[in-house]
Amino acid sequence: VHEAAEKIQVDPEVLEAILAWSIQPIFEAFSRALSGETDFSSWHSGRCPVCGGPSRLEFIDEEGHSHLKCQFCGAEWSYPEGKCPYCGNEESESIIEIPVKGEDKFRLMACYKCGGYWKIVDERKVGTNIPRSLYDIWSFKLDLLASGQK
Ligand SMILES: [Zn+2]
Ligand SMILES: [Zn+2]
């Protein structure tokens, strides 16, 4: 990609974003097809079972079960609450919630072991009117906050 970008004088990052954006529907369709017949309940990784991408988006359903959602292809799979999706760290001492002023819908979590952060959308608080595919954009404020913290 970088080489191609140099040839046509485009910012490589812009080009990568365009590429990701253009193949995303393919992954989404793939994920939808898979989740219809594939049971992800035996999947315990923080990485997406469909596209292998990392996820920093967790949601808790109305029954209080915690899941990860892939921001790239939209796959959802259950994942223990309070466990770092990047390194699998489960020690409560090194996983902290970063307080977000005036924010009661979402929670921002950080892992001191690997330095990663992730967001939690709690459907017991926000309800289920907003499609899950929008959670990432909806909680974008937390990404801004987290990147400002580093
Ligand atoms: Zn995925
Ligand atoms: Zn971690």
C-alpha cells in the first residue's frame, strides 16, 4: 500500500483508511453469514473470530452478560467482563475504570499491564433502541478521551 501511495502521491494513511472502508462490507457480509450458522460461544479470545481484528468495544446485554463487538466486521461474541481484550489480563488491581465526567452511558476501561483501553456500553442503562453497529461511533468521545490521556 505504501509503495502504491508514493507512486500516486496520496497520503498512505488516507489510502489505508479508504482500503479498510471499501473492504469492510465484505467482512460484514462474511460475519453475518458466519454468525447465522456458527456458534461463537466457545470463542474466548479478545480478537474477532471472523476477521481476527482487535476489539475495544464491549457491551453488556440486558441480562447482564458481557460481549465484545468487532468494530470492523460487526461480529459479537461473549467475553468475561473486567478482562482485558488485548492481553487477557483479569487481575482487578491492574484493570481500572477511567472516570468520565458527565458520562453515565458508557464506561472507559484501561489495562495497566498492556496499556490498552476499551469501552463498555451497558444496555441495562441505554436500552436497545440504538443499533449495536453504531455503538462505536456513539461512544467516540471515549476514544478522544483515551487518546488524550496517553
Ligand atoms: Zn471482525
Ligand atoms: Zn491488557
